[in-house]
Amino acid sequence: MTATIVDIMQTSAVIPVLVIEDAATAQPLAEALVAGGLRVLEVTMRTPAALDAIREMKKVPGAIVGAGTVVNPDQFSQVMEAGAEFIVSPGLTERLARPIIDSGVPFLPGIANAADIMTGLDLGLTHFKFFPAEANGGLKALKALAAPFYQCSFCPTGGITEQSAPEWLAFKPVLCVGGSWVTPKGASMAEVEALARAANGLRG
């Protein structure tokens, strides 16, 4: 792996969090997002179509396709076989983290509190997804957590909107945010591209 999790997090301001119901829609969706400047795509393992969606999105030039909502080593094996280029999990356990770390694939585990971050640091990790961001106290909570863990960087995800994202991105330890607003239900690919372009411009 040449890209690191830092490279991936710094590629664009927003990582689209994608729930793909039909793999046939995956490639056009990826094309629209990449055209709008959002190259890092997180396909969540929440639907039966997710693995095929990863395979389809990887056909799009410029797309960096990862798997989200990975919760156990079996899922990790499945997404790697599908070609995932990075792994995102909603939480952090040593059982999940060890094989991912050993593989060298970029890994962004979810954390919600100081104990989670300390577990990550024990495993040699310093980059985390703060999840669920808004329900877990919002930016005020992350600022409180980030103070003692000054060496860490974050991608807040969960409840973040186009309106709230700039405030999150202005906080130095936040390298990017995760969001689903760039792919609203029923949107055309032209609309998705426009939303992606606007999202990519949110970092000042």
C-alpha cells in the first residue's frame, strides 16, 4: 500500500458515506462524486450489494474506494477480496484491529471517548473516526477529547451537514468529515456532482 490513512484523509474535505442498495448504481455514482472532486468513497457494509458496489466503483479512474461499517475480521477479509483500499469501522476492538494493522491497509477506526482513543494508541493508531459525532456531543466534545490526545487526528462522522461541516473542518485536528448529504435519495447524477463540488470546497 502506497497511500496512508493520512493521505486518504487529506485527499478531500468530505468522505461520502455511501449506502448502496443496487450495485448497478455504484459506478455512475462514483463517476459523479469523482467528477465533483470527492475521490475518497466509503461504501458501507450495510447492504447485500456492498461488495459488488466496491468492485464497480473501483472501475472509475481516480476513485479511492474503501469499506465502511466493517465490524469483524470476516468482513475485513470479504472487503479486501472485493478490492477495498481502506477500512473504516464504527468502533475499535483489538480483534478487528490486529489483522487490519498487520495487513498494512489504511485503517480509520471509530472512537467515541478517551478509553477508545487510548486503546487505539496502544495499537499504534493515531487517526480516528469520531462517531457518532453530533449525538456524541458534537464539536465541543471533540475539542475536549483532542486536548489531551494532541497527537491524534480525526474524521467526525454522524449527523454532520453541509451547514455544520465548515465549523468542524476549521478545527485543526479534523482532517476531513464523513457525510451522506452529498448523495440524497432520488438525486440525479448531475445533482450529486454539484453537491460533491460544493462539499469539496468547504475546507477553506
